[in-house]
Amino acid sequence: MSAPPTVVLPAVLPTVFSTRPAERSPEPLLSQLYRQHHGWLLGWLRRRLGQPEPAADLAQDTFLRLLRQPAELLGELRAPRAYLSTIAHGLLVNHWQRRDLEAAFLEALAIQPASFHPSPEERALTLELLMAVDRMLQGLAERPRRAFLLARLDGLGYAEIAAELGVSERMVKKYMAQAMLHCLHLRAEGEP
């Protein structure tokens, strides 16, 4: 197995990240972590994905996330592989969610007449919007999330949603209020 590529960091970063003792030439901690653990992380991701290309992308994204961490945190890592796998696992979950959402979108698109098919740019924008909606609704409980999606995406009325979920219309109103408050709260915090 060949050595992983060397990370080229902007000139300012060596002063931001902790370095090894001065007895040898200092190496930025992130670069050291990358050199020591990139191959392992790439293998870990390949085993979970079964494909080398997305694994390589997610490995790079994992180290990009590390780049945003405070230098003190990186310097205090006692189990770097556990930390890297935790970050990579979150990225894997996002990857799988996006893949499933994209498959559902393409499936829905396939049953539409060709005249309704969006351009590749519109398709990409729609997928990004769907991902943003999905991220916003992730913090909601299952039923309020389903009620919201049935109302907004499927255009169902409260009575139809109540029948679909097996609850009263009053409960659907409560679910919709929860969903709306959740979205408003996220918007106020600056989420997408």
C-alpha cells in the first residue's frame, strides 16, 4: 500500500496547530494525524461503502472537519482513530441519507411525463432543497415529521393525515404546530 498523499496546509496553519517537541523539525499536528491515520480511515470507509471513490471523498471530508477543530482539541486526542471514525460515521450517515433521498426523488421523477423532467441544474437545486428540508426535520419526532411532509409534500388535509397516521385531527394540528415551531426555531438560530 502506498503512503497517503501529504497534506498541504496554508502557511498560517503551522502556527495554529500544536507541533511536536522542537528536537526535530516541527510537523503540524493535523498533517501528522493525516499521515498516520488516513490509510486506516480509508480502509474503514471502503469496508462500509464497498466503493473506493466515495470512501476517498469521505476520508478527505473527515480531515476537513478536523481542520475546523480547535488546535487544543487535536493536541489532546488520546484515541484519534475513535475520533476519526466518529466523524466519518456521521458523514456516512449523511451520505446514505442523501443517496436514499436522491433515489426516492429519481423514482418519483421517473413516473412523471418527460415534459416535466427538470434540467440537471434544476434537479441538483431540488436535491439540495430536499436535503435542507430533511436536515430541518431531523430533530422532530416521527409523527410530527410525517404529518408535516404529508401536508406540505403530498398536499393532504388534516382529516386525510389523521386517517393515514391513525390519530385524531386535533392531534394532527398539534403535530403541525410542533413542526412549524421547530422550523421557526431553527431559522431563528440560523440553520438552513
